[in-house]
Amino acid sequence: MPPRPATPIDLRAGRVEGGGPLERKGSLLLAFLQEEFDTYDPKVDWFLQLHFLKKRSRIIEIVAAHDIVFALTQSGICAAFSRETNKRICYLNVSPDEVIRSLFYNKNNESLITVSVYASDNFSSLKCRTTRIEYIQRGKPSAGFPLFESESLRWPGFVEFDDVNGKVLTYSAQNSYHPNVFSSFLSCSCCSSIYKVFDLKNYKLLYSISDEHVQEIKISHVPLKILSIEDGTVLKSFNHLLHRNKKVDFIEQFNEKLLVKQENENLQILDDTLTMFLGPQVRNAQLTEVSSTEFMTPSAFIFLYENQLFLTFRNRTVAVWNFRGELVTSFDDHLLWHPNCNTNNIYITSDQDLIISYCKADPDDSSVEGTGTVFINVFVVLVHIVEINIRACDPNVNISPRNRANASKIWSSVAEALEDITALFYDEERNEIYTGNRLGLVHVWSN
């Protein structure tokens, strides 16, 4: 008897097709391990010059667009796989000494940007390259072209892509020292630095930001400027008072709000909306403080622009805060697998209503020792309504039948596929979860 077909589920709506909303915690119904892709191929040894590129390496980043899955390994190899044929299309490394460090899908012009270093340059500077998806689909990654060639992106130079505002920020490190950059468009005038902002649609230079006159900072305050993201004009300059002899844990910017935290001090949230829009007659920004016992310094932030909230990550736990300094919700029962959380091992949908993370399994469950659980948390304005999970011990989680056309060969068991996941991605168009592991394998999960 053929296996019973899986009940379709729309993860974004949290609904089973033909039924009502999911109202309780449970598994991803009849979840299937659909495909397995391998980034390692000994046959490409002839092309690669660097010995570490020829070894198996963990997946550190997954990106998907237009039925293509891109998987980047820690060693610097990036492979593209087709979800139509379930075969590898090509490698994105167009030079035998290229080490790709990060990926960015530019939805504005349907292209993939790779940021790489090269052995011929002693791995000393970042090089950006854009390749249209249609060229990659044809197996022609060399049809792309370099970006920002005029910029010297040697350390401590950098490039950042701002998908929300459609901008690219570069810092060229010529004849200056390391800047203390608090966020993409918050300028600290305590350092000599030159930044450039480009349009993400056509990579046209929009404006430059430079301040070479102030070379030092007093320990009692930090001079800051808030700039317009569109044209770089200074919206406000001010000095923010600090506690003497206390380390600054972070200064983060979110639109017109500024978050300042010093060691063992309260979190300060400054709302500068009135000062910028009503002019200098409004002298002080609204200040909100959160006790240091309630808000402890996190290891990472993720701002939720759609909901005007922010996520904090600390000791493998996740919490959601608003800008009134109130804790909206926390997930103390979800212990993240990776202590250092980033956007490569946690996924937030574009509408910011769904979070996918790789968590530690129940420590009391001996059947899943060594494996984790992919938790899918569905939110409506960040109100927790359902938790769905993929567990190695769940009898409803199976390997999809291999008698389908274009099905890939799956060598891993479900438990092996869920062991030591190092990256994950959710394809919102295909409604699929992609996970990568330490062996350089990518697994496709859906129903």
C-alpha cells in the first residue's frame, strides 16, 4: 500500500488546508525529508587551488530564490542546486583561489551578490560580485560582474547590505584606523572615517559620509550624529552622557530610536522622533530606562521593523521587547542549539510573523540524543499561537518516497539529517525548510 499523502499545511497562516487554525503544539504533521544535496564533489579538485576548498566543510549559510538553493560552506565553496531537477547546477566560485565569505540575494534586480577574498590578494580585501539568477540557472556564474571596484575594502573595511531600505554601505579603510560603527547609518564622530552609500537597485553612489576633524573622545560622553538614509544630511548631532569608567556594552539604532547600554547599568531607550521633526526647540529626546536586572546585555539583536519590536538573544534563549522597554514574550522553554545566534541559523519571514530556529531537544528524551529539533514559531504581531516542530523521534517525520521524478538520492536518516544543523533557511515561495549540517549536506523538509 502506498504511503498516505501528507496533509498540506500553510506555515505562514498556521492552518491546515481545508481546516481551521492550528490551536495546539504539535509536529509538522506528516513532514517529509524531501531531498538531500551535497556541496562536496571530489571531481572539482582539478579546478580548485586551495587545499582547504577540496575538503568537506560545514554549511554556514543558505539562501534560496527562484527554485534555486545556494549553500555556502565554511571553507568558502558555494554551490547552487535546482529544486526543479534536484541536481547541482554549478559552483559560484569563478576563480580557483576564490573563498566566498557571504551571500546576499538582491530582490531588486533578481541577482545574487557574493562577497569573497582571494589567495592572490593574501585574503586581505573583500571583493563583491553580482550575478543574475538567470545566468546561474544556465550554469554560467562567470557571466556576473564585480561591484564597488573603486572601494578599498581591506580590513577594517566592510560592506553591508540593507534590504529594508534598499541601500549598500561601504567603509573604505584607506589611511585611517578602525571605526567604531554602531549601525549602518549611525555615525560616530570620534573617528576619522569615510563611508559611502549606494542604491541597491543599480549600485549607483548616492552620497558619502566623512568626518575627519574629530580625533578623540572624552570618557564622559559620546558624540553622535543621526543622518538621513536617503541623502546623508545630518538630522541631529548630540552628545550622549555616559557613566564614567563603565564599559559601553552596545549602542544600537532603530529608525529614530537609540538603545544605549553600559556595563551593569540600565538600558536607555532614546526616542528622538520629536527632536528631528519639530526642530531644535525640542531640546531633549524622550528617555526610557529598563532596569539592568530585567534587561541583561544580549549577545545579538534582530530588529522587527514591521512590528516595531526587537529580539534579543542571550544564553541560547530568545526574548521579544518593545521600545517602551517592556518584555513582550520570551521562549524560556526553547533552548537554541547554537550559543552565538545569527540570521544564518534562525529565520524570520518577510512579514515577521514566523520564526524558525534549531533548538536542543528535550534533555529527558534519550531517543534524540545528539540531535536537535527544528521549531517553527508562528506569531500574529508576536503573540505566540502555535509551535510546530520536526523531531527525529517523531513517527510522522519520514523520508519522502524515492519513486518521484527527479528525486535525489538520500543517504542520511532523519536522525542524521537533524544532527548538528549549522544553517537553516525557509523558502517562503515554496513553503520549504532547508537545513545544512557539519558534513556539507543540505536537506529539504516539507510535506
